[in-house]
Amino acid sequence: MSSLQSSAQSQLRQLIEQIERLEEEKKALAGDIRDKFLEAKAMGFDPKIMKQVIRLRKQPKDDRDEQEAILATYMHALGMLDDAPSAEAMMAAE
């Protein structure tokens, strides 16, 4: 097994230490986010639905519209919706 040069060892050590610091920051941020969801729940909001809204807000509008149209089509096919999906919704799904 060959040994790394001194400069490469130093670079590797720096990278590892930076990643470790970032992992700690990520852990702290995850705790902060968890606290915000607990706060929202205490105020009467549904954290599960909030997470869905956050996920949807990350998507482009066209993608959201297409998914909603497909969902409506599937739900109608399973008898979960009273009315048929609109022509707009079906065209958006295509």
C-alpha cells in the first residue's frame, strides 16, 4: 500500500474535517426544522401537510399540474371522486 504525499495528506485531512463540520451543521439545522414543525403543530397546523406543501413548492408549476391531473384521473377511476376529471386536467396529463 502506497502512502500519500504530505501535501495530499493535508488536503485529505482538511476535506474530512470540513465535511465533519458540515455534517454537524446539517444535524443542527435538522433539529431547528423539527422544532419549527413542532411549533406549527402546537399552533394547530398539520406538519405532514406542511411537508407536502414544501415539497410541491419546489416543483415547477407544470409538473405540479400534471401530477394533479394524473392523480384526479386515477382517483376517478377508483371511484374516489364524484365527477370526472376536466378536459383540461386530462390534456395536461398527456
